[in-house]
Amino acid sequence: MATEKSVLTGNTTLLILKLLEEQDLYGYQMIETLSKRSNEMFNLKAGTLYPILHGLENEGMVEAYEERAEGERIRKYYHITSKGKKLLVAKNEEWKKYVGAVNQVLNGGLSYATI
């Protein structure tokens, strides 16, 4: 069963920021980690990821730095900033409200959040 692309598109920033909250990563690591954690439901392409990262960098949500990896290769790592952490909290709250509303519709208007 294919997942609608729009479900991922609207929440890619949330997912990227969450990964970076845990540790600094370079692009390919983000793609691989997201794929593994989602049981390969989310398979980002570099052409999707890097424009998002550049936008987040321009907005001060992430910072990039270069570090030499094995065999002289230089990789560009991304680090979440305090501004990015605030955005992560806001996007996470937005996601919870969205999921709650969808669940209420699917459950006929019943809310199981309050017990």
C-alpha cells in the first residue's frame, strides 16, 4: 500500500528536526535513519532533503559545519539551534492536534484522550 506523498511532505520538517535534536547528522544519515525508523515508509530523496535543510539553515533553525570523515572525505553535518528546537516543539504540538482531530473523525467524534 502506497502512502500519500502529501502526508510526508507536510511533516518532513518535523521529522528532520527530531532527528537533529538527537544528534548532528549529514544528509545521507538523515535519509537512512528516517527510512529505517519508519520501516521504509519514508524514503526521502536528496533532491527533497537538501532544499529543506537549506531553508532551515537560512531561517536559523539549523547550522551546518564541515568535518573530515574517514579517508579524507569532508562531510557537511547539520546541528539544530535553539530556534530550531522551539520550532520542533511547535510542529510537534501541531502534529498532535492534527492526529487527534483525524482520530476523532475516524472514531465518529469520540475522543479517547480523556479517560
